[in-house]
Amino acid sequence: MTTTTHRRRIEVLADEPLIPVIIRLAAEAGIIHYTLLPTLGGAGAHGRWRDDQLSGATAKVMFLAVTGPEHADAFIDRLAPLLESHHLMLMSSDVEVVRSRKFD
């Protein structure tokens, strides 16, 4: 049987202009490996939205990282002041990973 290790998956949906700030906060928390995923649109508390592909002004990006619980908690603490003011969606979940050294 393949050995797995407990890690945390962190996902943050944010307006594209805020992504550099999120990356900086992640790095301060010890998270240096991440993936940025483009989004097409969706619906939330403020209604429907979609990426207009012209100006990027309404573009949203998903920041995704898998890391240890300590780094995840530190990142969430740093990000917490921005959650309401910037209408961020933050998700954290427990995951099991193979090759755990890639997610330290």
C-alpha cells in the first residue's frame, strides 16, 4: 500500500489584482509552492459574475496550495483581515498526499 501523509489544502478565490498580496502573505507564512487557476464565472452573494476577458477588471483567480497544518494556519491568520473587506472566499480542507516532501 502506498504511504500517504496528512496535509492541508488551501484555496482562495480572489480578484486578480489582489493575487500578488495573497502570494506575499503565503510566502510570509512559509508557503512558497502554489498554483493559480483562472476562472470563467460564477454566482455568489453579490450575484452572477464572469470574466469579461477584455480589461480583466472582474477577473477572479483561484490560489491553490497544499502545505503542512502550521503553514496553513499561519497563512489563514494573515489573510483573515482581508476576507470581508475584499470579499474573498477561503476554503481549507484536510488531504492525504503521496510524496509528502513536495508539500512541506
